[in-house]
Amino acid sequence: MEQEFIRDYVMYAAIFGILSFVWFGWAQENPRQSWRKYLGIGSAIALIVSAVGVYFSVTNWSESSALSEMDAFTMYLIVFYAQLIIGAIVAFILIRKKLGDYVAPWIGLLVGIHFIFLVDVFEDPSLYLLAAIMIIIAVISPWLAKKFEVGNSTITGIGNGVILLCFAILGLVRYLLM
């Protein structure tokens, strides 16, 4: 990401923070009882980081963003809506085929893949790392869920919650180091 895209760093904190909160929430679908308090702590931290990101986003709204360029914004919208539509259709099919336990890994996989397409939009190669980790989490979560005797959503939610929280914090750090 170019250094002049200050607003994007704080938006990472806001958006990745709230997405981390959501994934930690989804992880609570069927975890071990002893994991619930840690999921709650992760959710709380993610919400705080997101709130800080929102504050800095609002106070830096006039700063430049990669999305200020029309082509980048158009590509962002295409990727976002394609992901949303494809995700919903496949999730619906999985649920209809009584494979609902695979919805969380599917969504995680799709979100991971969508970050590959956003690397050029935000001019930020670190999104490749985020994409790779989320894809790996999606692929291994059903196996780990069986091993730990929890739902697929628990492992997927914990993995994605943690990595998105890390990237939210990284967004704040990148902003503060400017």
C-alpha cells in the first residue's frame, strides 16, 4: 500500500476488527465450554480495535484512499458483490444438502480468495498473506474440528477471528508509524 493511503490503514482496523468480532461470534456456535470465555475476550478486543479504527477513520476521512481512484473502487465493488452473491448461493446449497457445518469454512475460503483480488485494489501485498492464511484455515478447519470434537465454525471462527484481529492491529500500527 502506498504511504499516502492513510485512510486505508485505519479502515483496515475498523473493518478487520469488526469482521474479527463476527468470526469470534460464529466460533461460539459449538465450541468446548472452556473456550467460551476466550472467545468472548477475543470478541471484546476485536470490538475495541474496530472502534478505535472507526474513530481514526472518521478523523482521517479527508485523507487519500486507494478507493478514491474510480477503477480501484469499481473493482472493489465487483469483488465484494461477487463474493457476496457466490457465498450466499453456495451456502444455501450446502444448507439444503444438509451440509451446513461446511458453511463457515466455505465462507472463510471465499473471503480468503477475495483478498487475492484486493491486493491490486489497495496496492498492498500483505493481503496475499491474509488470503493464504484464511484459505489454509478454511481447508484444515473440518479436520481440526473433528480432532477437537467441535463444530467446523468453531475452528474456522477462531482462526479467522485471530488473523483478522492481527491485521486490524497491524492497520493501526501502520497508521501510527506514519
